[in-house]
Amino acid sequence: MTAEIVEFPGNPPPEGYSQEYIDKLHSEAFRDLEDSISECATMANIALQLAEKAIESRDDKADKAMFAVFHVARMLRTLKRNYHAAWHGENRNKPCD
């Protein structure tokens, strides 16, 4: 006979979690991401603007650094756009612009 002496947080109840409960958790987590995604996208754009002005040389190392900063900014813009599309029930698997 196995008895659970202490119920740890995160363990599902014996009957399991309802779909309504899971949907509620997912929706809260989804909404909680909005500020972080927006802040990351904004910071990436700022980094791109600063990097363009700061990297004066166009040697191979500078080109790679600019590519990395540009690509991260583009990826985060796409993530933000896809996040907002998902919020409105639209296609959220759009490629990077």
C-alpha cells in the first residue's frame, strides 16, 4: 500500500487536471510573455542602431558582428509579430521578415 504523506506543489491531483485548468494556466503564461517579448524586441532594435554606428570598419569580424545583431533583431521582431498574431488567432508561423 502506497500513501502520499506530503502533497508536493505541482503534483497533479489523483483525478488529473481538467482541460479548463490547463487552458487557464497556458493563457496566463501566454499573457505573461507579452512584456518580455516586447522589451527584447525593442532592445534588439536599439542594439542594432548602436552597432551600426559603432562598427566603422567593414572587416570580416565586423561583418559577422553586424550580421548577428541584425539577425537577432529580425528574429525578435518576428517573434513579437507571431505572438500578437497568435493572440488574435491568426497564423503564427510566419517566417522572419
